[in-house]
Amino acid sequence: MAEFEATFEDASAGTGFKYLARTAKQTSKGTYSKQLKLPSDIRQRYLFSLIESTARSAIAEILNNGIEVDDELLKSSSKISQNKSA
């Protein structure tokens, strides 16, 4: 199981996008551990790629539907992978 947390440094401006992924292992009983841990580097890269591709798809959908988006928001979204929090 994976849990994601996404935040903005400046929520009102929608800038400084940061995110975190944590995972829990499945127990032998089929339930999940309540202790969430940072994933391995390989799994973290995969999970972050999911967040980044979803964010890019959302931005593309917004732009394709003619919704106006603040230029600063577009600039910050192009830097998504540079602003990850670990």
C-alpha cells in the first residue's frame, strides 16, 4: 500500500509543489501494517513518477479544456521533479 502527501509551499499561489510517498507492507493475515515507512529508492522513483505523470496529465486536461491557468502555476508545475521532498 502506498500513501501520498502533496503540498504547496505557498498554497494560495499554488507554488512550491512538494510531495512525499510512504508505504506499508502487507502482513501474513492480509492486512497492512499501520507503520508507514519511506520506500526504497527504486520504489520511491516509481511512485514519484506516478505523481508527476498524473500532475502533467491534469495540467494538460485543464489547458485542453480552455481553462485559464496562472503563468506562475505553469512555471512551478514544470519544475515538479526538481521540488520533490524526500
